[in-house]
Amino acid sequence: MFSRLFWTVLFVCLALHRVSAQDPTKVEPQHYKLAFENEWVQVVDVHYGPHEKSGLHDHPGGVVVVLTAGHLRFTDENGKVKEVFAKPGESRWYPAFKHKVENLGDTAYNAVYIGLKNKTLAGKTILPDRQPAMNEQTMDKRTMDEQTAKILATYALASANR
């Protein structure tokens, strides 16, 4: 009896975790393609054809860089609706949230989503004149951040030239 209860609870917990973690590259691969990922960021190519809709999914908080114009409708998990008119070259910050997307336009919409995976990084700013003393450990972290920035800059430029 206890064994059956244990396995039932375990199954329900795993199912709930899967439902709550709705990575768009997994649940919406026709709209979201993973371009780059490391421990700090997830860079995702976004593509919605004319009048295409997505299912409910979520993103970590991050920045969207718009590549093509779009008229989009976002519906959050509570049913709240927001329409957005996106312009090429525009960048917008979005906090983490679950939503559905609908492309209301007659043309395809393309963007790049750069999601921050570590909440503590999102709240930190290191100003050049106020950097902490560098030791081997902080140097490695700073170098990785610079490498990530270079990769993202290169990717954004390449995406804009498509």
C-alpha cells in the first residue's frame, strides 16, 4: 500500500514539474530554436509565421531584440491580454512570465530572445571605475562575462544581416 502511494506521489510531482517548466525550445520548437546557451544566458531565435499562435510557455527574464516588424498579442496565464507593435532593431526587457503568443500580422515575425538564467546576475551592475579587486577567481568570471558579451554581440550582428 505504502509503495503504491509513494509511486503515485512521485509520478504526480514529476508531472507537475514538467508542466510548470515549459521551456519554449521544448514545447514550441516550431517557434523557438536554441542558438546559444551557457550558465548565464539562453539565446533563442524566435520565428512566428503570419497568424501563427503558440501554446502556453515561459521564458526567464530577458531582452528581446526585434529583427522584423510585428503585431503580436500576448496572453498571460491569468488571461490578461497585451498587444505589442514591434519595430525592427528595437530591444525590450521582459520579466519572466508564462504566456501565449499570437502573430496578428500578415508577415512573419522574427526576433532574438536573450534570457538571463541567473537571477543574481540580472540585478548586478559592475561599473568600470568601481570594479572589485581582481584575483584569479574574479578574473575568470569577468573573462567569461566578456566572452559571453562578444558571442552575443557577434550573434546579434549576424542575425540583423539576415
